[in-house]
Amino acid sequence: MKAAVLFETKGKLSVENVDLAEPHKDEVMVKISASGLCHTDWETMHGFQPVNLPAIIGHEGAGIVEAIGEGVENVKVGDHVICSWNPNCGMCFYCDNAQPILCEVQKNNNSKGVLFDGTTRASINGEKIHYYSLVSSHAEYTVIPKQGAVKIRKDFPLDRAALLGCAVMTGYGGAVYAGKIIPETSVVVIGCGAVGLSAIQGARISGASTIIAVDIIDNKLEMAKKVGATHTVNSKNINPIEFCMELTEGRGVDCAIEAAGQNESIRQTLECSRPGARIVILGKTPYGVEINLPFYTLMGEREIIRTSYGKSRPRIDFQRLSNLYMNGDLFLDEMISKKYDIEDVNLGFEALERGELARGLIIFN
Ligand SMILES: [Zn+2]
Ligand SMILES: [Zn+2]
């Protein structure tokens, strides 16, 4: 099968013919239909996130179950699935504490680039190719833990379904589950990539009356308007803090969501919010970067939440989000900027780097 392999963290992928073994016990082989180009992939390709090499990257995929291993009962061949990058074991300290996103089995194996049994299914000429986020969806096929294969309704188009696997779940969950946004409240979202746009949608669906989108790229702000922002601010030209204060009688917003992964945007998120606000940090800086905040931004009272997957429970939430899309409440068509063949995956990541994409997708036939 064809797969986009990262051999060195120099920013380029190599499309290779890779051997993929059959699924073992409790594993599922998925024929990938679409795989989203996520900023985290880009960070990994450039060495800003830890990774075991060589690896097939991609962690936002959807497709059709091709084969199942022994002991798999949650899906059958032909089912449509979204791949969750947080397959949780259901048995560890964190799973028992209702924090499946922190599953220790997932974390330990993810950090080594292997499946739950400590091995991988992908190889080139017998040389092991690592996994990435237990998904590795920039490939025609993948084999993943059964916990990561989440069945969805068959009338939900698989290209749009892929987006739920990372960006949409993270942004929507960040707004709805972490931000706990309620009707008639004010929200600012700083950073209008796919995660930020999904946070805006979560705020809209939750009934927020004022949704301020902040970015430095005008076409992203146009997108933000299409998916639910009531106001947009290009922070190159307008001070977002002053803008938020003016709209909220000088208090600041009720909920502030950060989706840009910059020290500056994290500080702005705090400064745009009122005392007592909830602050949700979804973006991430490169590992090892220190964040500086003036202490006054913490004064009064703030609840600051950092979450990677929007406090999601994929097996529940992928169904819910699928229904929201099919009911016309969640806008996904608008978020797909461009589709690529696997051979053009590097062009896609270059466009992502230039800020041209809300979401780019690799499409497989
Ligand atoms: Zn666990
Ligand atoms: Zn992602």
C-alpha cells in the first residue's frame, strides 16, 4: 500500500510502498477514505513534537473496515469508522477515573510509536515503520486498536467524517465540554484554523450570543463568519483585548478559547476574559517553550483548562457530531479547503504552512 512516511524531521514526507500485516487480536484494519492534514503533523514533521522514526504520520482519518482480528466485536467488515487517536484501554488508573484521554496504555505505546502489544504492523523490506498517534492515517490502509475504530452512520460522507477525528472534536469539545458555554454568553476564540473554527461552532451550537473570532489572516476570519462568529478581529490591525472589552461593558468575555499555540495568543486569551471566566487552551507551542504571563492576567478568578482532545469521549461524541452534521447544525463542507492525492501530500503541508487551509484532506479512492 501507499503511505506517507516520515524518515527525518526535516519537513518532508516520502510516499512509499509499505507492507501492512493483517490485524492481530483486538485490532481492526481500516481502508482509509480521507485523512486530514493537521498542524500537529506539521509540527512533528519539523521536529517540534517527539516522534519515533521512521513513521507513517496522520491521525485524522476515516474509512471502511477491511478486516478484523480475533476478539473484535464493536465493528464488522464494511462498517464506516472514524479513527480515534485516543484509543483508551478501559482498564488503567485514568480509564478507571473517567479520564480516558489520559489513558496510560495509550500514552505509553503512543510515545514509542507502537500498537497496544508493543509492535507495529507496517514495514518496508522487513524494516519496522512506527505508528503515529496509534492511527497512521496518511496511508491507504491502517491497522489500529479496536478501541480506536469508532463506528458511524453510513450516510455521513467519509471525507467530512475524517475531520471529526481530530480538529472538530478538539474545537467543539473545547467549547462545549471544557468551556461549558451556555446560552446568551460571550466567547472569544483566538486562532481560526480548523480547531478554532470548530470551537466557534461549539459556541454557536451552545447558544453563545457573542462570538468574537481573532486571527491575523483575513480569509480565516471570513471562514469564521461562515461557521458562526458574530464579530471578527484581525489582530494585526485591531487590538483584540480592547475589542472584547468594548463589546462586554468593559468586563471581558465569559469564555475565552485559545487555538493558536503562541505565547502571545495565550496571554491575549486571558486578557480578553472577565474575572471568573473559563479559559480553554487548545493550541500548543513546541515542547520545551516556556510561557510567560504577567500575574495580573490571573487576578480575580479564572478557571484555566488545557485539553488536547476537547475532553472528548470519541465513541459517544463521534456519533453525536455525525448527527449534528446530518441535521445541518455542524458545518463541515465549509471547512474543507482543498483535497490532495497522497502523492501531493507535501504540497498540502506547504499550503498549511502558508495558512491557506482551514482543512486540507488526502483523499484515497
Ligand atoms: Zn487506560
Ligand atoms: Zn490533529
